[in-house]
Amino acid sequence: MSLIPKSIEKTIEEFSKLPGIGQKSAERLTFYLLRKTNSDIERFGTTVCKLKEGLRYCSNCQNMTTEDICEICKKPDRDPSVICIVEEVLDLMALEKANNYKGHYHVLHGVISPIDGVGPDELKIAELIERIKKGGIKEIILALNPSLEGEATSAYILRYIKDYDIKVTRIARGIPVGGDLEYADSQTLKRAFEGRVEY
């Protein structure tokens, strides 16, 4: 027999499914919400329900946007001949906070991971190849996380772009192996960009 009502139990269970949220954090979040007013909880619930409304992928870089082209791709001061390839939108956001990069991006929305059933077709690699085929790209910066999956994805992409006259670099290893870009501080990311090397 449960010591707490089913609604509390179910909310804890849902929170614990989120990445980085363990049982204790899920319990704290649930009981935090219980202390809020009904209107606060309704606003929170409505916001989550509407999270995906109107969102789409940028037709150029695959960033999340509400329009056909995202704000970064629209900026006239960005260099479209340089593309930085990242795994997730969170990585793009981390690099933007470093305020050092002035090119365009390409978001893969994951990495090749056979153990998780993620192959190249589940990622935005085909869209990247299409961008390359259109021409005008001088440099591709690989800014994937330094993991086995990140390395495998980089190698896969390299096979497709080796026949094009494009300089391929990777950000320097200022980021620890196994670490994620989204958790790196701005100075580390800045040094990683400044020290990038040819792949």
C-alpha cells in the first residue's frame, strides 16, 4: 500500500524520466509544485503542453525555430561559408554564449549510436550533404562531443565530404573526453575554438 497519493507518485515518476533527474530530485520538484498555487501549476502545465507548438527545424541549419530560417542564419554579419557541426541545439546555445564564433551551424540532432538504435538516417546528415553540394562552403568545424559516438559520427561525415575542396577542422580539446559542450564554460569554449586544428 502506497504511503502517498497516486497523483503525487505519478508526478514523481514522470519527473524521474527526465535526463539528469534522479528519484530525489523528482520528489523535490513534485513537492515544490505542491507548494505553488493552482494558477502557477496550471501555467506551468500549459507552458509544457504548448512547448512544441509552432516549432520547426530551420531549413538551412536544422536549428529549432518558429520560422523557415532561424535568427542565426538570418544575420548578415555571419559567415555562411563556415559551418560548425554540433550534436544538439544545446551545444549551439553553449557556443553562442561564448560569443566567439561568427559562422553558421548545422545541428545533427544526435550522434550515430548503434547500441541506442540511432543510425545516420535518424540524424540530419543528409541535409548537411545537401548544403555542401550547393557549394560556397570553405570550412567545416566538427564540434561534436569527444565521445566514441561523436568520433564515429565525425568519421562518417568525413567520408562524405572528403571529395569536396573544403577545409575540415575540429575544435581543440579544451573539453574533457566524455564531457558535454553544454556544460563547458565560455572561456573553455573560446579556447577550444581558437585552438582548433585541421582534421
